[in-house]
Amino acid sequence: MARSRTSERAQLELFRAVPRDLAPRDAQDLMAYPFFSLSKSPRTTPIDFRSGAVAIRVEAVPEHGMATIWDADILIWAASQIVEARGNGFRTSRLMAATPYQILTFIGRGTGARDYQRLKAALDRLQSTTVATTLRQPPPQPRRRSERANEPARRMHRFSWINEWTERSDARGNPEGVELIVPDWFYRAVLDDALVLTIDRAYFGLTGGLDRWLYRIVRKHGGKQTGGWRFDFRHLYLKSGSLSPFKRFAFELRAIVKRQALPGYRLFLELEARRTLLAFEPVACGQAVEAVVLSGTPTIVPSGTAPSCYREPKPGLSARQQTENRALNLESNKESNFLRDGQSGENLEPGDAPPPSSHALKKKNPGGAS
């Protein structure tokens, strides 16, 4: 006798969206690594990222294309709902029900028929995009080692951003909303307070894919580093998963610095020998930012974005001019920055030697500024 299968949906308790204005929350893993396409054009080329023990492969089908960073707004909505409900003592579930209006208004979209169709297309991309990663997966056997020296072999966890979704209707066939099931990998990360961050609502107003990706990277690290943070351009390029040539990526990154497009953060460019570093630090809520293109440039311009009032913890850093390159701050979170493997410099070609560290440069040039 064949054993009947119980559907995943039948095993989960339905969680209905909380009908209130919520602070947006994002999962840190999704902020720190390349999980989404940064282009609105359909992408089917896989994302293949590896850094130390972390491996990520994202694959898409031609019919829908890869889930984009705009589609990820739905996951931000889901994370915000789960965190808010749990904080108020409600039982949460991976099976979530909401109206399109609730989702669309939360993520700053319109609520017309075209917006509803776009929402369904986003759900299709999230459902059809598959992810395989070693993130948060323990080594299967502590003594077993991978092909890389001194690196434990880790299990791969494979999932889609949405296991399944369906349109709901009442007894008369009138549409009532949508139901979706988020994957266990994502759900467990959201339930862990240490893996969720509140983001600025102005994020939803960022129209560029690179702007959105950079904000998430900056917010992920800037929240804990009151003295700022620095990234090597080449490393940022690798972490973005972008299909653009590196020179184009670097050009667009400089344009973001010039525009000071990220709410709540001041951006700088710092030059070291044969590479460029992106530096940033948080600014106080509602404060203008310095459009510093090179270290020490004093020009002041408004950020052009809404003030950052959703960040946790509350920002307390006052504006100050950048006069010298700061020391590398990789030790506090080694996975968050580049692994210096000889090809981290912006202008390096195969066979070139790695650039000197900022500490070495400061010994030669005590002023530090380029």
C-alpha cells in the first residue's frame, strides 16, 4: 500500500501578517553575501562565490530569471513580520498570508494592477531561484578536511527563497491575498536576534541595484563599527556577484560616493599605492554628509535621502573631516572583508605582487593622506 504524503503546507500553522506599520528588518547573511542579481534585466548566469569556508551558488531558470535585489524586498517584509510578531508574543510560522496591498505598501511600491502583476513575477523569481550555501552549516565530521588545507569540509544547504506560493480567494472566488512559505534556512536566521538588523526605510527608495547592495553591505558592518569601516574595491566587486566588468563597477562605485546616496552613512574614497578603498562611517539622524571623494576633501552637500532613524543602535557619531587613511579594521570581523590572497588590489594584473598594507604606507608617509 502506497504511503500518502502530507504536504508541507498542511504541516505548518498559518501566520497572518500583522496589519501595522513596522520597522524594516533584514537578515544579515542576505546583506553580507551575493545572493541576488543587481540588474533588472533577466539574469540566468549563476552566482558562484567562495571565501574561506563560505561557499554560495545561486542558480536561475530561463523562464523567470534570477531573483533580484528588488525581489528581496519581499523577504525584508517577511523578516519584519516575523520579528514584530514574535516580539509581541504571537506565534510565527514559515507559512505566511498577506494581501498584496500590505506587502506593496510596506516596500514602498504602488498598489495598482501593474504593481500586483510585478509582485507575482517577483514571487515567481524567488520561488524558482535556487541557492546552495555552506553558511551556518557545521562541518559533518570535525576530523574530516576539505581539499583546501586546514579548512573543515562543510555541508551544503540547498533551498529556494520561497518554497511555494499561492493566490488565496474566498468562497465566492474573490481574491483575498497570497500565501507563501519561506525556507527553513531563512526562517531560522530571522528567529535569531543576532542575525537580523533594522534598516532605514529610505532603503526602499534607492533605485539602483548597486546602491541597494552597497547600502546593505555598509549597514551590516557600519552598525557595529562606530569608527567606520573600509573595503577594498576588488573585494567589493567579488562580493557583489556583478556581471559588469570591474572597471565599470569601480566607476559606478565612485559615482555613489560622489552622490552620497546611502541614507545614514558618509562615504569616502581612500587611495593606497595601487588600490582604492571605500571607507564609510555613520552620521547622526538628519545630518548632512560630507561628499568626500578623496581623503581630506571638505565639501559639504546634503545627502539627498531621508534621514536615517531606523538604525539600531542609535547613531551617536558627529560629523568630522577625514584627514588620513585609517588602519585596516579586519580583525573584528574577518569574514566581512577581503582575504588578502595577492589579488585584492584594484589595478593588479595576474602576476603582480600584492600592494603594501596601510600600516606600511603610513611608515613611509606619516601623514597617511594620498
